[in-house]
Amino acid sequence: MSEKKNRGRNVTLYLSKDLIHKAKIMAVKEDKSLCAFMKEALEEKMKKDSDYNNAKKRQLKLLERGFDLGTQGKISLSRDKLHERK
């Protein structure tokens, strides 16, 4: 990766005083700067989103492939028979 792509950029955010105060407290508890704390929080959020999307793709592939229910693709009972009350 080139040196330019690896460097960070400054970003200006508008955050409520309460949110900043809580974030500062949490950063101190974790012995981190506010910047490092916020960077880590954003990275975790991105990873969770990425993990979720990967899991979703895996599950959709499973659904597309289908499951072997032992019927060899043939339905042996009629709808009425399946829903018949005893």
C-alpha cells in the first residue's frame, strides 16, 4: 500500500457535549486518547457490519442450494392431506 493511502485524514464531527463527555470517560477507563477510542469504535462498527453481511451471504447461498429433506424433490401428500385435522 502506498504511503499516501496509509496516512490518516482529519475529520470534523459535530457531537453533543454529553456524548463527548461519555466518550472521554470511556477512553480514560481504557487508557486511550479520545481519538484512539473513537477510531477503534468506528473500526469495530465496520467489522460488525462486514461480519453480518458475510454471514447473510452465506445463509442466502444455503437457502438457494436448498436442503435435502429426504423427498428427492417429490411431494407425496396433497395439500388437503397435509392440513387435515384429526
